[in-house]
Amino acid sequence: MIASEPGGDALVRPVLLVDVDGPLNPYAAKPHRRPEGYETHRLLTPRWEAAERRRLTAAGLPGRPVKPLRVWLDPGHGPALAALPFDLVWATTWQEEANAFIAPVLGLPALPFIRWLSPRPEPEPGSGVFWKTPEIVAWAKGRAFAWIDDEITDADRAWVAEHHAGPALLHRVDARRGLTPDDFGVLERWAAGVPG
Ligand SMILES: [Mg+2]
């Protein structure tokens, strides 16, 4: 574990792994009722454009222009995340595009991000374990982490408890509301209890 390495920095902080769709972009809110505090962005990222192009081509509409992705973001979330006692890391299918498209809107610097295996690995069938979970544990290498994501379940908590040696908080965020002050409170309290 990084925090206990001889001569290691005693101020190593836990990592906060940040998902975009759900915690920052409450995509599951009612389509025509943007949640309070959020602003609408229409983003044409290379990955979204390529996926939509494939979808349209498969649907027999190869010439149709790709519509940008509607994303709701709360500009208050950047400063609130930056103020937490964590090192921030993206854990999102946006990967490097989170730095190009999301971080600037929120006023965050470019952050490290987890590059997922491609094609996406499948955890044990029927286990209910989210595909990100084993990859996150492999990436963390025992370092303390909190993870905010709208797809976390108890199956993921059980998997992490069995496979990860360090402290971990798997905190599910409601994709209809995005991150709330309560979520930030949970993260702060958890970080305060992690041995430094
Ligand atoms: Mg998500």
C-alpha cells in the first residue's frame, strides 16, 4: 500500500474515483426537467460521435447527422470535489474525454483517469458484479479509495471486500439527482476515518 511504504509521503491521501454519468450528469432525471443547479451542455465527443455513427449506420441511416449528447452539469461540483481530502481520478467510460469536455466546465484541472480494458471484460456471469469493479481494484493496488458511481450494488461491495486489501468506500449516487450535499458529507466523514 502506497501510504505505508518506507519513506513514503505521510500525506498520501485516499483516491476518489469519479464516475461522470450519474454522479455529475444526472441523466436519469425527467428529460424535460433539468435538476436545480445544473446547466445544459450539448457535447459532441469523438467517442459519442463514433458510437452514434455506428448506430445510425446499423439502422440504415448512414448519412444522418449525429446529434450531440445532452449533458447536465452543476458548476458547483468542481470546487466541491476539489475541496475534498482526496486525489481525484476519473473512473468513467468518458476516459480521457472527461478531461477535454467535463473538467473545463467544472473548473477542474486535467485528472488522471482509468483506461478500461477493451473489449470490456465480463466479471463472473450471474455474479451481479459491475464490470468496472475488478478493474478498479486492480488499478488501486491496495490504496485506499472511495468510488462514486450510480451502478454500485452490494455485489460490488462484497467483491471489493474480498479482493482489495485497503480501505474502500463504494458510494452509490442516484442518477436522477446527481451528487448532493449529503454525498459530499459521506465522503468527508469517510476520509476523516482513513488512517493516513
Ligand atoms: Mg454512471
